[in-house]
Amino acid sequence: MDIERPDFDRIVERIEKLERQNRLLRLVNVSIIVAACFGVLTVCQFTPRQGEIKTGRIVLKDAQGRTRAFLGTEGDKTLLVLRDINRLTYIIS
């Protein structure tokens, strides 16, 4: 199974050329994917969001798990309760 040297050299040159083309295609594909992701993220970032959030109440807690603010309803009243670090409570109804 002896391959002539000129044929072998030609095959090696063709393989090297294919490998260069393959690297170039990979680079082009990665560039296209990165550009597409960047485009999608940019569009999502600047698209105005419309709509509404519906919930019965909103509770804000600090890092220690203490309730610092409450917005909701109690009976027929709407309440906004704020608590500071000293646990002083401010109620707006």
C-alpha cells in the first residue's frame, strides 16, 4: 500500500486547505451567533414594557427577613405601611 509521494503531498495540501476553510467557517459562525445574541439582547433591553401587575398585596423585606413595607388592602381600606430600622411604623391609609 505504497502511495506515490506527489499524490500524498497533494492530499496533504488539500486537507490543510480544508482545515483552514473549516476554521474560517467556524469563526464566521461564531461571529454570526454572537452578533445575533447581541442584537436580541439590545432589542429586548430597549423595548418598552407595557402591562400591569395584579396582586393582592406587596410586601418588602430587608436582608434579615423583617417586613419593611406593605402595600395592600384591609377590608375596604388601602394601606401603605412603612417601617424604619428602629421598627417605627408609618401608616398611610
